Amino acid sequence: MGKVRIVTDSSAHFPRPEVAQHYNIHVVPLLIHLGTQAFREGVDLEAADFFRLMERSDIRATLSAPPVDDFIAVYQRLHRETDQILSLHMSRHMSKAWEHARTASQTLLGRCDIAVVDSRTTSVGLAILVELAARLAEDGASLDEIVHVVRATLPHVYSVFYVNSLTYLRYNGLLSEAQTILGTMLNIKPFLTIEEGELIPMEKVRTQAQALDKLMEFVTEFIAPEQLVILESSVSPTERARQIQERLSFEFPGHAIATVLYGPSLATLIGPDGMGVVVHENPDASEDES
């Protein structure tokens, strides 16, 4: 009954915002908490407004998953159109969105086939997988076929970041208080990646120049990436984003390299002052290399 419908959460940050509407992707908003106020990401609070607000405030932003009832409402509405739904969400290590979606899917058990998949990533990495699933659904692929392709693609989506402030890493348990104090004194900028769905500190650098070099070192390990996206935390273009884009354009001529403002949900994990690069690796190129 109808083609597969795609559901995700608002941590999926599409470099081309029109993608969600074009493929009729259903986005369930996460909740961003600022003090005593809660905002639905992408509904009550857009990324640009969030970062402007954070520039003027020292309130820490926190994240919570959509309530189970929000997922139930979406699934029930889509069940009027189809009996196959793929619900693809940010890593279960970063949010309870996947868990809440799984709980909600049980309410339609036996009436609608709902596959709830942990993307093991977030932000643009998640959006890449969601868009892939939506294109396959548009072409008439079955739910099992889409899930198979998405799971096979998971290991080929990489995200790497560095941050100027250590505050959010301490709040999220990635650094101890002592490490945070010492790192701040020494002006250390942690270098992070997402590994098996968890945000992992990899290395430490002392200057922005070293951080940009590390980003380039990471990205240039890939022979022929499908996609390269720079994540920035400033509403206005920054010099560091311009530098990394120029260097990536030199290394990968002919590639369209987007620079996008990352979303509030990612900011609750790494802070509102980070920068990153997301790589979608060409699996054929990696196999040829091996």
C-alpha cells in the first residue's frame, strides 16, 4: 500500500534544505532547552537564531528527544498512505530519539511495517543517509532493500570536529573537570570524531592553524569522496571556513563543497563554537584502495 515513507528527527541537517520537502521526508523535532524554556528544533528555533542567541547569552543548551506520542502521531498519519515506514535517527548514544521511535513503532505492530534504524551519527551525516533512503523510496525500492543499502552505507559516512571551548565536552562527560581546567589554561582545542555512534576525543591541538591542518589530514585520506560538507558555527562566513574550503577545493578539484551552519542539536553536544567536516566516502574507491 504505497511506497516507503521516510521519517527522521531534526538533528538531520540537510546541506540543501529543499531536500526534505522534495522527498516528503517527515522530520520529528527534537527539543532544545535553554534555561527554563524548551524549543522544537527547526520549528520554534532555527539554527541562525540559536547561534545569535548563544552569542549574547551564557545559558547552556541541552537536548531531549521528541516524546513517544510525537512519533506515534507521525506513524499513524503515514499509515493512512502506506504500510512501510523507515524511521532513521541520530545515534542512540547521543539521544533517546531512536529509543522513543522504537517504542512508538510497537503501537502499529502487525498493521504497519516500521523499521527504526540507528544511523550511528547525526547532523549532516544523518542527512546524507536520510536523503539516500528517500531517493531509493522515490524509485520504488522496498523497505528491506532501503534498510539494506542504508546499513551498508553507515560505515562510509565520517564526521570530524574541533571546538574552541571545552565547556560542552565536560558537561557531556567527554572530559573531566580537571582536564577541562588544564585544557583551558593551555588553550587546547580537542579534535573529535564519531565512532560507532559515540563522540570520541581523538587528539588535541593548540592553535586554529593546527586544527585546520588536522581536518585536512583526516579528509585527504579519502581517495574519491562522494560528498564533502564543512560545518560552521557562525551565521556569517568565517576566515577558517574560507581557508578549509579553499584547501579542500585544491585537493578535490571539481567537487562541490558546501559550508553550512550546523544545527542546535549538534551544538548541545560539541558546543556553539565548533567546526567540522563530514565525508561521505565512495565505497568503490575504498575497496579499490584495499
